[in-house]
Amino acid sequence: MSPTPTETHCPYCSLQCGISVVAGGAPATLQPQPDFPTNRGGLCSKGWNAATLLDHPQRLLYPLVREVAGDRSSPLRRASWEEALDRVAGAIERSQQLYGSDSVGCFGGGGLTNEKAYAFGKFARVALRTSMIDYNGRFCMSSAATASNRAFGIDRGLPFPLADIAEAKAILLVGSNPAATMPPAMQWFDAGRAVGAQHIVVDPRRTATAQGSTAHLQPLPGTDLALANGLLHLAIRLDLIDHDYIASRTTGFEAVRAGVSSYWPDRVERITGIAVDDLYRTVRTLAGAESAMILTARGAEQHSTGTDTAQAYINLALALGLPGRPFSGYGTITGQGNGQGGREHGQKADQLPGYRKLNDPADRAHVAAVWGVDPETLPRAGLSAYEMIDRLGTDGGVRTLIVLASNIVVSAPDLNRVADRLAALDFLVVSDIFLSETAALADVVLPTAQWAEEQGTMTNLEGRVIRRIRALPPPEGVLDDLQVIKELADLLGRGEYFSADPAEVFDELRRASAGGIADYAGISYARIEAEHGVFWPCPSEDHPGTPRLFAESFPTPGGRARFLRVDHRDPAESPDPRFPYVLTTGRLMAQYQSGTQTRRVPNPAQAQVQPEVQLHPDLARRLDIGPADIVQLTSRRGKANFRAKITDEIRPDTIFVPFHWGGLSAANALTNAVLDPHSRMPAFKVCAVSAAKIGEPDDIALLERSPQGGFHDPARTAAATLLRAAGRDSPAAPTARPKPGSVFREDRTVLTKNRFLQGIYPFEGAGFEKPVAISPELSYLVPDGAVNQTLYFRGGNTADQLITVVLLRDGVPMRYFPIGAKADVHVPLRVVEDIDGGSVVELQLIAPLGLAGHVVVDLGMVEH
């Protein structure tokens, strides 16, 4: 008898496609649900391959702790849950005894279920009594959320069902590429265009979405606000605004009218690069349509002016009378799987469940009553995500950090700074399904259940609350995050306030959210299953839910939407002679977020997707870069390497890279951490870079390890050394080869990985009798359980006398490599000997006393 399919949802983007999972004796399989309202049988490549990760050989199956407690340079080893959680609880207690409650921080993720996000926020405030909690959604939705709350009094990504997109006669889509990021959603856009809808896409790249649109506007990154103000200027000048709507349903219009009066078309063209004629056509298309939508996403919002940019498009939508009209309005396209629910129920620094505010006495009193605690014991608002990260390990900063479902080392901006701050922590604990780049730095790593192994709810981009239903149990010995939160609360003496049962947690969430902006009081598991999800707000069990907002009023004190004047400001960082190009970042279809999951999918087509840099042919010719060459980008913060993709789909002055990789191809080694003053969103979408070819297409080694040199100060060098000591030169590398008792699944093919010690370094000789260390970066600790073998050495010397590079193992010379004056050498070692785990491989230099120059070194190794 075949197993019964379980209807649940894809674990990736905010579309949360309905899928059916079959799990039994064989590996789990899945199919899309043909009748689920958002995807109607559609599924992208990420979703189709989601089940392959459930039994992946690199999956974490046991807790890991450092061999030497407190020493993150010592190897990770398998531990019992009791030992691992005792270490975590002990670290929490030590930090708070020495530095106070706020010395312990929590960092969550937009992929957590509503129940886990709620419990994590409660754990911070009730068990830890810390104000220091935020989540990676701060990097995703915070600017649009802030603008929506200011203008409408509520933040729900789409205030209408996704299906309404098919009925809109005109759509302005700003900074979004759903054809790549959520392909099943395109059926609604396609349906609209098939009956004559006019779609205008605003994007610096001619993406797949833009290629299918009626018109494509290609602005310089960071100028979307000027574009919105310019369109509103024209709407007012041409008298295309809805005067009755403005008078009866809004406030603040006159200040905005005055503000946009200076955004005349030729000025906007100079700022954005968009032709005046295109500005006129766009505003006439929107204003002349029977129904119209303005949709924004991260391309417009991930800026130091992201909140104001979203507000500018809200202003345009209000002036045209769109919000609340049938098949019309303003919306923002949520990115992460539970990006909507994850920001509603308490894991943001300033927030309590139901979108209540920590600084509101009534909100504090309501939630405290549900939790059974004194409102005065609840901490006040803490720091936003990057601000908390930036102060890790400092006086007054977090000393012990708990991370759930987030890979900070890849996803946060200015990652060299992030690595520094993580290295400064007294204690780091990470819960994940794989040994991510962040988990590899932790004192304790906790395995957790995957999407098909847990119960709970998610809230998709339309505000539809859906069920995640368990299709199979997690592997023996793996706990889910609710269980871990409960266990830790017990150890801290606060267990009475917590439950590990998701149904109990959801019922409490309903009570805590009752009467709040995001009111889930009337939503039950039974209703969700019976109705294909329920739209919030839903204040009672006999309430139908709210698929469409704003038809009659806005949830503001006066019932009116608010215009707010906003003005264009140049990006925080602009090109200059040293860094002459604008860099913008984004997603590729085959990958998701930091790539912790999708980079491990055993699908050849998906695995072949490499970190790429998109360059216009004119720019590539100017830089002598050919297709598939290895290109290094440099910003004021660091360097990163990518494979060149030459395409006329991008502006000639703009460079695009995806952010799904760590190591040498980490886009966020380049990005600027300057924050939006309102939302505290970092400026991921604009920074200044230089670009240069550094290798031919077959120089794959240049994409496989962490970059050396560049703008690394001593603290950053220490952080890089910490990464190597943790056995993590590349994102997918395990700390040890699979063996009985290891943290990975057994009876799988043994994995091998290339390792490299390489870079360009200055030197000064100390005499032939005295070898000297070249750089701390040229020292590598072979992880326990692994075997390392050297394959080749290449070296170069800029000095005018002979020098010698020495290969040492545990301080004992193994090989000498003489390099002539201003010459080079290549020695194919083809395995000197096996180097066992625990050994240190190092390169040192011998040169005449006082001789100065630069040495180029490249030692290739293989590890299994």
C-alpha cells in the first residue's frame, strides 16, 4: 500500500506554493497541488528539488560542540543534547551575570514558522529578559513595512490576493523579477497581459520579467525615488490625479504636491537616465487604466532611502486613487518564506505579537497578561539587526548570540566586519540543518527539523495564513526549534512559560495577537485546512478573514491614508575614479537566499549555476574581460571574485552580482552597511566598485576559497584565521569526512574538497638562517578526521635576489621552493604525503637580510 500524500507547502519563497509530499520507505517525493490558490499546479526548480535535501549527506544529525570549550579554533565534535544545551545555558548565565541581561542576543529568520518566530520573541523577553532580538527580515522587508505602517497604518505585503494581479489593467512593477524569484506567480501576470494589461517594469537589468512587459524603464540604481516623484509631478501637471479620493480618503497631500513640484521631467531624466517620453507614457498608462497596481520590491527598497522610496510610490498610488479600488492599489512583494508572518509576531527589536509595539503601554499590558508576566518585566525595544551585529563583543554589546535559521556571515552587509564581530563574541550558538558559514564559527551547533518534518503555520505574501503539515518525522536525535526553546527555558528556570507543542503555541499566539494590527484570533488550524488558508486580520472565528484591505477606510486613527513628503537623495556611496562602477545585487532563479540549501541540491542543472558578475559588453571590452573569465570586484570594504557573464541586459555603468555565495564569491564582502534612518535597512542595492580580470575561464581555484589581501586589517585577518581554524575555507565543506559517529549521514560517497593557501604579500628578509612567517593567512589547520595532501606550488618574486618559500608541517620543513630574482616557479608536487587532521600546514620565507619585495604564493591541496 503506497503512503498517503501530505498536503503542505514549499519551504522557499513567500509564494508558499501548495505541494503534496509522499514520504515512506523510499526518499520523499513531491508534486505541486493543482488547486492551491497561489500556484495552481506551478512549481519552480527550487521547489521541485526541495525533498532532495531531507536526507542529504551533509545534513546535521547531532549537536556539535568545540573540542575545547571556549576555544573556537578547536575542532567541532559530536555531543549529546544534554551537553550541548548545558553549554548554551551556562554561557547565557555567565554573560548575564557579568554584563547584564542585554549581553545575550537572539537573531532569527524569515523562514521560521509563525509559532517559532512567536516563541523566539517570547523566549528573548520572558526567559532571557533581553531587548536584543532581531531577524534577517530586517534586511528584506523593513523599509516597505515601515512605509506601509506610516501611510496605511498596517503592513501587509499585498493588501489583496495574488490572483487580483490578473485583473489589473495596468501594473508598475519596481525592482522585482518574479519570473526568476517566484516563477509560479507569473501565471497571474501572464493572464493579465493576455487580455491586454499594460505592464511597466522598472529595473536596471532587462530581466526575464522585463522582457515580457509592455515597457521597461532602466534607471540608474538608487534613483527610484526620483522616478516616483517625477511621475507624481507629471500626474499633477497633467491633472491625472483623483481629486475626490485625495479629499475624502487621505491627508497631507499639499505638502507632497509642493515637494514634487521641483521634479520636472528633464531633471528626472538627468537623475535616473529614463527618457522624458517614457515618463509621460508611464503616468498616462497608470492614470488611464480602469484598474492599476504599483508594486515594489527589494530593488527599490534595499537602500539608505528605502523607506522614503516606498513612500514615494505610495504617494503616487494615493494620488491616483488606487488603494481600496477593485484590482488596484499599492503592494510590496515579500521575499522570504515567512517574511510576512515572521515580522508580525515578536522577533523584531521593537515589536510584540500581533504587530504590537514594545513602547506602547497598552500593547505591553495585553501581551504580558497572555504570557502571565508583569508588564514592567518586559524589556524595551533593542537594536536593529545590523546595529546589534556591529556591536557584538563590545562594551554594552551582545556577548552571547543565539542564531536560528539565519546565515549572517553570507547575508549581512560588509561581511568582513561581520566576521570580526562574530569572532569577538564570548559564545555563539547556531541552529541549522547544514553546517552553514555561520554555524562553522559557532561554539555550539544544533541540528534542527526541516520543513517536511514539522508542524506550524506560515503567512504568505498576500497575508494568507497557511499550514505547514508534517509529512515525516525528523531523523532520530534531531529536535525542532520549539523543543530547543522549551529545553533551554527549562534549564534557565523559565520553562513554565513555554510549550513545545506547535498547536498550543499557535493558540497562545492567537490570544496575544487579538485586537492587534495583525489579528489572528479567529484563525485556527481547522479553518486553514478547510479554506486553503485564512487572510488576516481575522478577529473572530465567525469572521471571514480579510482578503482585501482599504475598501472603506484605512486602519489609522482618522481612517485616512497619509501622504508624506519625501525627497531624492544620492546614494550613500557614489562612483569615483578609484571605484568607478555602480554595483547592485540580487537573486538567481536556481538559488535562494544565502544558498545554504540550494547550493547543496544534487541536481546537475542547479549545481552548475556559479557565482556570476553581469557586465555590459561595452564595459567588458573596456576592461578586456571575456565570457566566463574570472573577475575580481573591489569596494571600500573588501573583494570578491565571480565568473563573467557578458550581457546587454544591464546598463553599461552598472554591475550585477547574486548574493547566494560565501567565501571568495560573497557579494556582501562588497556591500555598504549604511542604514536607512527609518527602517534600519542596509543599502544592499548600491555601492561603488572597481572591476578587473584576474583569471581565465579554467582558473576555477579563484572561485573556491576566501579572498586574501585587499582591505583586511589585523582584526579581519584574525577573523579569517578563525574561519580556517573552524575548517571552513569554502561554504560547502564539512569539518570532517563522513565516518561512523560523525554528524553527517553515512554510506554515502566520500566528499573531497580543494584547499588553497595563496595571495600576494610584502616581505622583508631576516637572513638565510632564519625563516619568517609571511602572513597569518598562510597557515591552515587540517580538520580532525580529514586527510590533506599537497598537489602543487606556484610562486613569484619581485625582488632582485633569490628567495625561498618553505612548506612546513607542524613547524617542521617539508619542502623548499627557491624562486629566482624577479622570477617564478611551478612545482607539481602530486602528493608529498598524507597530512592528518590536527596538523598545521604553513608557508614561510627565507630571504637575505633586509631584502624587501613581494612574494606571490599559491599552494594547492586536496582534502577528504
